[in-house]
Amino acid sequence: MARYIIKRILLAIPVLIGATFLVFTILFFTPSDPARMILGSSATEEAIEAMNEELGINDPFFVRYFNYMKGLVQGDMGRSYRNNSSVSETIAGRLGNTLILASAGMLFAIIIGIPVGILSAVKQYSKIDNATMFITLFLTAVPTFWYALILVIIFALKLHWLPASGMGVGLVPLLKSLILPTITLGSGYAAMIARTTRSSVLEVIRQDYIDTARAKGVSEKTVIWKHMLKNALIPIVTVVGLNFGSLLGGSVLTETIFSWPGVGRYVVDSISYRDTNAVLGSVVTLTILFTIVNLAVDIIYALIDPRIKSQYAVKRRKKHAQSENAV
Amino acid sequence: MHKAKTQFDPAVKDKQEQRTLFQQAVRQFKHNKMAVAGLIIILILLAIIIATVVIDIVTDQSFYNEHVIKQDLSLRLAKPSAEHIFGCDEYGRDLFLRIIWGTRLSLTIGIAAIFLSVIIGAPFGIIAGYYGKTTDNIIMRFMDVLLSVPYILLAMAIVAALGKSTINLLIALSVSGIAKYARIARASVMVVKDNEYVEAARAMGANDFTIMFKYILPNALAPILVQLSLGIGDSILAVAGLSFLGLGVQYPQAEWGAILTAARTYMLQAWHVSIFPGIALIISVIAFNLFGDGLRDALDPKLKR
Amino acid sequence: MGKILEIHDLKVCFHTEDGTVHALNNVDLTLEDGITLGLVGETGAGKTTLAKSIMRLIPSPPGKIENGEIIYDGKNILELSDTDIMSIRGQEISMIFQDPMSSLNPVITVGDQIAEVIQVHNKDLDKKEVFNRACEMLEMVGISADRAFDYPHQFSGGMKQRVVIAMALACNPRILIADEPTTALDVTIQAQVLEMMRELKQKFNTATLLITHDLGVVAQMCEKVAIMYAGEIVESGTVHDIFNNTLHPYTEGLLGAIPKIHLHEKRLQPIEGLMPDPMDMPKGCIFCDRCKYATERCKNEHPQITNVGGEHTVRCFLRQDEKGGEE
């Protein structure tokens, strides 16, 4: 197991380096004049030239990338062009908020999605199933921001139950302010999980080993929760992991709509100010977060799928066990 | 020589078989009422797009400028009425017409982005899957990198670099989707490439290019098409989302996401400006998702029952 | 010898979107204590449906048992409550499914899978005892007990089928239903598994319903045979009756399709044609389209199964007339 985890971590490192290179390259072409942004429009040409030199703007591409990576490894993402604040510090202050929102959304989606999907599959073609399919179809098609607007109109502006935006301070206000963003972010994700759960349970229901279990005299409850779910979980975990990326994407929109002080909103603000360093820092941070989640998914895989576990646990297996790269 | 080849060419027989498979898929698809409903909605949306294009060409955009772009502040945020069935937006423009004209940008960018992603991504996937080993490793590690940046964030970064415009939005979404379709194409090529007709083609002296695109691609196409059609809905939502953030379609062009951005400010005074474009989006995305689901069920023999 | 299982006039249909599939029609079958009954027929004849009906594992919908009764131990299985049938499954009647590759749950260790059936039917035993008994069962089918912690994918096909057999016999059932237990296996492994089954049957004196399409297996394993065609039993009797006194043209055809080692046949005689469409059964004899002796009567009238002496029964006008059997 430890060997498997270490191998996964080692595999993730080059991908992360590649990702920073990619994002750095893309943003390298952003037309911006950071020195003027920092110094203001009244600055002299000499001052701007000196500032450019200090920021390393005049250095060749690879030198700049190397310097950036050197800083990144030490946790330094440079300075914001907008207000000369440290990007790393700003992100550090906001990352927790993004994590709170993203985990709440994910948790909401899993807690709702998996049981609904199982119920729907076990009672295929029933009224419950039809209703679930209809609602999930709707929820996967609803644009996040529109859904958010409707929720805000109803629960904040009309009913005054919940705050329309911002992040509350203190536990109860925090939870209250978290409800609408969580539903906004998690609903589509929950619908996707429910649909995947349904179809993978339906796939498993047809397998012979389910009949074998029934033929043993096992109760239907045990058949569902022990024999079906454990097998159906593998594709569900894949979907949860793969779509965490769109959850992070969704959190950018959700944070913007609800004025949630997270990294996602920071990206959007920074793009409008052409604050390249800030954009770069936030995108890299969210990419690292995404990679960590995917890593976690890989590890969960190994825990639930004995075919991976035994590859690494049993000594007599081949040394270079094939890694499963197929989609 | 050439004649003799066509006679024994398995592709000839393949084609016949494919037609029957295709017919089977069509029959299966017709059976699925939801999917047919999706297809009908898609066709209606297509008709709307064509109609707006024709009107713009015939009237030399004067209708567009007169009714979709021109402001009339006396009708600011007017409620739905007989004259303006969806009401008017914050500049007094007819919301119904803006939504109708918005169809073009809202849908075509999303659809075009997916097609571009497939056209660029799939060949990489096919080459990787076909050659395997080092080629596969190099291509797929690059795709891993592309895939490691969340889709929307990658698109945002590209728009940030290129500047905010409709074309740049299209480029950004296309690039962000490449890796997904490369992976799908690779996986389905890996399934197909060991079939005997591929061996047979090789034995007959077909070169790699012919084998990949004439023998493997047609047989590996189904999963790619299914994922393509299932991706359109998300792509349309991404266009709207980025436009909502101000990173996509720019003022004063009509696009559903952009209309919603403006609507946000007035959501209490004028609910209709938020509701109608949202419904248009939902209906379109549902239509494409239903169509994609139907296509998957029709093409995936595993699910046939 | 006592009758342990009696099936009377069983009729099973599957109602699908495309129409109703008549899977079993008027099936009568008797199983006696300690006897192995071979149920023979080609793919799609309804053998597995019959087996699943006995276990009450017909998926419903779309399947429905329309008519008939299955009497086990004086009780009609079809009328038992869910709890009662659960206590019969695995303990009194167990079943081995066709494909050992898919009849074991891939995410549960084989030891646990065997232990499960023991635990379900012996709730008073503690976990350790149960597991020890599971290990004993493994040893009995020739697998070393230390492999109880392995997962199904670590076993070969033949080994998996041994595990399945161990599971089926773990509670010492009175009836074992084996659905083509060796079809998916290599020929040499087939022989080993069959040999083992025969030994175990003698040891436990289990009545066995052996489903197969291989008359060679029947000759080797069974005392009684029933021939099934398109959802009906067309001929039944002792092995001697069927092999040496073949009556039904279909049975004749089946025997003609076996190579005989002492004859230098140029070609085997296949049975021409296909089984009738189960959604559209012919009005007359179900075999008449493929029967070389078919008469006008066969096309219009449906023959009933008739005793022609001893235990030998047949469903054919021609042979009934020859033998002078009464309807």
C-alpha cells in the first residue's frame, strides 16, 4: 500500500511541474504593463524601466520561469501587480475559504447523490426512479449562476432566511452563509453522482455474483449494501474525482456570485486587473488542489479494489505491475 | 491490382455491416422517446439559428440593429406584455428577440468548441493508442498535464492571456477540451486495434496512416461521438458561465450568459430578465444531454436490452 | 426413493417491451433423493430459467411465474414468504452458476464469501468458527486454506469453480442445482471438477440437478435425464432409456451430433434449423419445423407428455403411437 501511494505521489510531481509550465507559458503572453500598474500613470520612464528590471520582466522566458519555480518551491508566488501585496499571502488567506466551500459542496453532493442513486436503481422504473431521473436531468443542465440567482431571490431577498452574499463570522453565521453557496455548487454535482450511482448499480445488479449472493440466502439489504455497493463504488469514485475539477470551476462562479472571499473570486478579480502574477498563483494553487484530490481518489481506489491492492501487497506479483492508465 | 483490392477489401464488407449497425442504432434511438424529444428541440434551435442568420443577411443586419441592439430607455425593464412577450431588458430592448438572437452565439460557440477539441484531440489519442510505448507516453503525459488544470480555470487563463473576445473564448474552450477527447479516442483505439481485420489490413500492406484512419477510426468512432454529444451541454454551460464572469461574449452582443450578468443587478425589480434566458439555457442543455444519452444507449450494445 | 422436489405444470414468461417471451411451458419434473438428474438442451431452451425458478431468483419484472407449483418438502416454494425462501436458499437448496469467472464477488475474499453462507444459516456460530468451517470447505475442494484471504481474481477458472462448489455445499444442502458447472472451463479442468462433484455427491448424498448441453457429461454423472427444448420437457427417463431407447426425434438429433469414437463417420449430423422464436411459439409441436418425421397433425396439434413405460416419458405423437402409450 505504501509503495502504491509513494508511486502515485511521484507520478503526480512531473504532471504538476508540467501544469505550472503550461499555465506560466499561457499567461506569459498576457499583455500587461505591471510596472506602470504598480507605480501609477505619473511615473517616469526611468522609474518604470527600473521597476521592470526589478520585476525581471526584461529577462528571457526561461529565466523568468526558472525564477518563478524557484520562488514557488519556497512558497513565494511573487507580488500582485495591482497592489504590490504578496500573492502567496493573499492566497493563503483565501484558500481556507475555498476549501470550506468546496468540501461543503462535495459532501453535500455525496451525501445526497449516492443514496438517491441507489434507491433509484433498486427501484428502477418506479415513480421514485422517474422523479429522480427528471430532477437530476434538470440539475445537470442548470447554469450554476442562474440557479444561484434564483436561490438568492427566494431565500435571501424574499424570505430573508439566509444572507444573500458574503461569508459570515462565527460558527452559526458562517454555516448560514454557507448554505446557499453549498447548494449552488453541490446540486449539479449531486445530480451527476446520483446518475452515475444509478447506472453503475444497475450494471452490478445484473452480475452473476449478485444472484450467487441471493442464492446463498442472504437478505436483500445485505445484497445491496455489501455485495452491490462495494462494486458499484469504483466507477462512482472515478466520477467524484474527475468532476472535482468542474467543482473547482463551479466554485469560481459561486464565489463570484456570493462574494465569497476565496481563491476563485481572486482569479476573476485579478483577470480584470490584468494582474498576471495573481492569476498565475491562483490557477497554480487550484491545480495543485485538484491534483491532490485526484491522488486521494487513486488511493481510495486501491482501498476498495482488491485488484490494485493485491498488485502491491503480494510479493510474488511482478515487480513492475502495470499501472492502470486506461481511462 | 486496384480492382482486385476493392474486391477483397474488408472495408467494403465493413461498410455494409456498418450500415446495418447504423440502422440498428437508429431504430434503438427512435425507441427512446426522450432522446427523440431532445433531437427535435435541437432541430428547432438549429432552425432558429438559421432563421436569424438569414434575416441578418437579407436585411443587412438592419433588423438586428433595430430590434436587438438599439436601446429604448422608455421601455427599461418593461414587464412581459402582448407586445414584448418576455418583457424588456435594462436598456428597453425586447428580451424575446435578444434571446432568439442569442441562440446563435450561446450554442454555436459551445458546439464549435467541442468539435474543435475533438478534431485536435482525437488524432493525438489515435496516434498514442495505435503506436503505444514511447509515443503513447509522450502524448499522454502531455495530455495529463492539460487535464490537471481544471477545465474552466484553464479556459480562464487562456482568455486572460489572449484578451476578452468571442473568438478567444472559443479558442480557450477548444484547447481546454483537447485532453479529454484525446483520452477517449486513445481508449477506444486500444480496444479496436487488436482486432483481426486490422491485422488483415496490415498483412495486405496498408500503411499506418491508412490503418489508423480507414480501419481503426470508423470502428472506434462510437464512443468518441457519444462523448462529443454528451460534452456539448457542458460546453454550452461553460460559454454562459465565462460570459457571466465577463470573460466571454462582450457587450452589446446578444448571448444568454451575458444577458444574465446584466440581469443580476436588477433581479428584484425585473425577475423576467433572469428567468427567460436561464430557461432557454436549461432547455438547450437538457436537449443535448438527452440526445447524448440516447446516442450512448443506441451505440453501446452493452446496455441494449 | 423419496421424491424431494416436484415441479408441476410450471409456466414462466418474460414480459418485455418487444413482446412476451414464453420461457417455460408446462414443465413437469421430479427429483429424487440422492439422484443426479441431468437437464439437457441447447442454449436458450430455458434450463437456467427452470433452475432460477426453483431458487425463486427469476427477476421480476420482467419475469413472471404464471402457473404451476414447485413442491419441496411438502411446501410450494412459489408461495413461501421471503424469509422462508431465504432460509431455504443456500441451506437446503443451493445453486452453482454457469460462469465461475463472474459468479464470485470480485471485492470480497473467497474465505469471506464462503463464510457468509455459513453465517447466514448458523447465526449462533461465532465468526471464528464460521471462518474455520469455510477453510475446511476450501480444503475439501482441494484448495489450501491459507488462500482464504485471496480475492477471486487471484484464482484460475477451475479454482474459482471449486470455490463456488465449496460455497454451495457449505451448509450441506439436500439439493444442489448446478447450471453448466463446467462449460466455461478447459476440458482437463472439466474432468477434475466433475470428478470432484461426483465424489462430494456420494459423500453427502445430495440430490443434484445438473444442467448441461453435453450428453457426455450426462452419461458420466447422471442416473436420470430430462431433455428440454424451447421451454418444454420433450423426453425424460433413466440414462439407459434415453441413450439406448431414444424416442424423441430431438433427442435422436442430439445423439446424432455426438462423434462416436468406434465409427468412422465422415460428418456429424447436425440438427437443421433453429429453435422457434420464444415470442411466437408454433401452435403444434414445438419441434415440428426441424423434425424429419413431422406430419400434418404435428403442425396443428400440441402433443402432451406421455409415459411410455417405466419412467420413460416423451412428448411426440409419432412415438406415442408406436409405443401405444395413452394420453
